[in-house]
Amino acid sequence: MTSKIEKFIARLDKKERLLVKSLLEKLIIRDLVGLDIKKLLGQQELYRLKKGSLRIIFQFTPKDIKIFDIARRSEDTYRNY
């Protein structure tokens, strides 16, 4: 993960950090049942995972998952993707 993502996670309260950790673990093992995942429009293989106000922007690769961003929902959340 990038330092931007690590800094964002560090600023979250304990409950939200545990939530993000749980969501990332589910993504890693590809247990997608019950997760709100949608493909980003206009993008080849980028997806977003939504849980409350948190958003995880990611891409499935054959071997693993590449995380691009973890952020709170705002007008700029999807702008760079």
C-alpha cells in the first residue's frame, strides 16, 4: 500500500480501522459475497467497494488485488480514476 493509504488508515478511529482491515481481508481472499462492489464507469478493470462513507478503489489482478485508494466519499473521490 502507498503511504497515502497508510496515513489515511492511521487517521481512522479503531472501529473504522478494523472495518477497513476486514474489508481488505475479504478482497484478498476474494470473498465478495455481501460486499457493495461496482465497476467504475469508463474504466477497464477498476472497481470500488463501498461501506458507509468509506470507499476502496481497487483492481483485480490474476495473482492479487491492487489497491489504488481508500478514502471517504466526497465530490473528488472518483475524479482521478
